[in-house]
Amino acid sequence: MLKHNSISLYTIALPIIFAVSLCLLTPLLLVSLNATVFVLWTLLQLYSFKQKRRYELSANRMSVEDNAISGAAGSVVSIHIAIHNEPPDIVIKTLDAIRALHTADFEVIVLDNNTANPDLWQPVQVHCQRLGSPFQFYHRMDVVGAKAGALQICLDLTRADVTHVAVIDADYQVTPDFLACALDRLKQTGAHYVQCPQSYRSVSARQWVISNELGDYFDRHAQAAEQDQAMLLTGTLSLICVNALRTVGGWPMQTITEDAELAITLQMHGFRGSYLPRCCGRGLLPPNLVELKGQRHRWIVGNLHTLIRQIACWRPYSKGTVRVAHWSQLTAWCSFITVPVILMVLGSLLPHTGLASAAVWSTVSTIGAVTVLGQLAITAGLTRVSPGFFRVRWTLALSSGWATVIALGLQRTTFRCTQRFATDSSPLSGTRITLYLVLCIAVAGAMYSGWLLVVIALSVIVITLAAEARLDSILTDSTLPNTSFEKSQEKKEYV
């Protein structure tokens, strides 16, 4: 009986002891895990540089002719534009640009999904009727799956003789040779889909740094992926063989980045993709900081969930596998400073309460400081190849780090469409309120403990808050476009 009671007490006490120990050790485990993932991410950055260099030096690169039309013969393209609460004047300009495409045999399916205000979608409907039969407009309510669900409806509405599907965002004005160059690229490479880089128009003299930071993905990760034949889709200016798209069941809806999910799925089924390093269209920058951060949040969470899903669902008999270049692209927007900053702030106060070990929190803060400084160094280093990169990427480091934590915690996030028009910047958003609270705790910790390491956390938070205000003012800049910057981008040699 005594033995039985002892065993019962032991079995009850063990999980309690384990839970208490885990609570005390979790900060150390968390910051160590974060640092480990950061090291792996750094290796991916170095890998992308290496592969980009190999791509630039490769003698097998295929040139892109200015008037490539050889791949267009016999091809029928269905252009799909999924819109939701879009300003009609922006969509109309997109349709007018499509009308000027060189390729003769194409149709355009514009599908407005879940827009309740008829003043937004009816002008687009009228303009499609004015443009004629190649342009078809549909309005659907209760569409599930966000953009992926809308594109799947477009696919179901596609003509039977269509050979390729092109996806264009509502704000992108394509060049007249977009389809001709994309079809020619498919013929040259034998790939089943092609992705063009995303560029931006109406960029003011102050906004070029944001355009450069966004373009770093294509200047580095996309070229590295092309070297490895592992290019993913990025949601607009894409051309996909319709047979390949139908073979994998159409557009996936498991994550909020249906483009990356589709590309991975296609490659797992043995289909190939290619990158066309040529500016074939320009879109609009997010109108303010709220939209930019929301867009970045969607990319980080959706891409990481795509990566996690593919790792978890990998089968040895699949025709493809998740490559290092896939990791590089899917983690391109991640940041790893949020957890260290928060733990460094807590470490300035908790040891003095007697509820936490000073030795443990000292180690936590040291690892956190090294991680933050390491991310700072990597971001500064990338600025050497992408001017202005540091000013934007480091400003978004804390919010991007929070999105990274959410994604790795497998929290499901709903799709949020990036607005094309200026809305309330909401300076007291949830992220900023959190930063202000952490800042207050950090100040109290610094005054109470005088710990030097907390100054790093304080500096990151204060600089971020100031830089976010400046970045928001840059995004909302209404000065004239920087034509010299756009001309320099047009003259850039794409091969």
C-alpha cells in the first residue's frame, strides 16, 4: 500500500516538476532555438549569393530577345485577374495595358470576388463590355479560399482550347511583349511555368529605397533559384501551362500564399519552372506602412507554412524534393530579432524578482544580443548589393520577426488583400502598442538594473518606432515619380 502510494505521488509530482523546470528553462531554450534557426537562415543567405554568382557567370544562360515571338505560335492564353475591393480606375488601366499585348490569341477573365460595394466593380464590368469579347467580367459573392478560390473559378471558366494561364494582379500594367517573351522563355527552357520579376511604377525620389528592397528577392533569390531550376511563383506576371495546372488539381488553398504553394506542388509532380529576368510589367507600392507590413506578414506566414507543409508531407516516391533554393526563397523575408529583444527586456527585470535565475537570464540576454547584432550585420551586408536595403528591411525587422514567430508556431492566418489606395495608417496598431509596452518595461529595467545589454533592446525599439514613422511618410509621399530611377531600371540588362 505504501509502495502504491509512493508510486502515485511520484507519477503526479514528475509532470509538475517537469512543467516547473520547463517554465524556468523555456527562455533559454527559446532564445537558443531562435539563434539556431537564425544561423541556418544566414547560411541560406550565403547560399543565395553563391548561386546568384554562378548564375551570372554561367555560359549557359539564355538571352531574352527584345521581340521574342517564336514561342507564341499555336498558343492560346487565358489571362486571369482576381480583384477584391479594388479602385476601378486602377483595374481599368490594367485592362487597357493588356489590350495592347502583341499576342493575338488570348482571352481575359476578370473575376471580382466578395466585393459588396457595386460602385467598385460595376465600372470595371462596363469597361470590359466596352473592350469587347476577349474581356469577360464576372462578379461572385461567397467565394472561399480568397485569391486562390477566385483563380480556381477563373480556371473553371477558361476556354477549352487554352494552352496557358497568365496571372496578373489588378494593379500591374504589363508591357506589350509580356506574353510573347514569357511564351518564348517556356519554349527555350522546356519549363511548364515562367515567373517575371515584380517592378513598381510611379516611384518617387524618396520611395526608390522601398522598390530596391522589394526587388532584392528577384535580384538575388530568384536568380539563385533559376541556377538550381527551383524557381517559385510570386503571384503576378506568371505564365503556367494549363495542363500542368489541372494535373495538380488547380490552385491550392491550404496556405495564404497560393503562388508558392502551387509552384512547390508542381515541382513535386515533376514539372519545371523558369525565371524570366525581364521587366514585363509594373505595379503599385503599398500606399502606407500598415499595408506594407500586412503584405510582408502574409508573405512570411504563408511561405513558412508552405515550407513546413511540404517537409511534413514529403514522400520518398515523389518526383521532386524540397531543395535548398526553395528554402532560400520561402524564408527570404524572415527576421529573428523579436524573440531576443523581448527576452532581453524581461531579463533586465525578472531576475530581481526572485522568480528567475540570474545566471539563466544572463545567458538568455547574451545569446539574444549576439542574435540581434548578427541580424544587424547580415542586413547591413545585403545593403552593399541592394542600395537602400538596410533602411527598409531593418525598419520592418521587429514586425517581420513577429510574423516569423507566428508562422513557426503554426498559427493559421486569414488572407488579407493589400489595399491599393491610402487608408488610415493606424499609428496605434497592435504591433506598435506592443512595442510601446515593451519599451516602457525596457526603460524600467534599465533604470532598475543598469544592465548594459538592455540598452541594445532599447535602441532597437526606439530606432524601429522612429524609422516606422519615417517609412510611412515615404510610402505616402505624393511627389512626382522619380523618372530617372525608372529609366535606370528599364536600361538594366536582363539575361
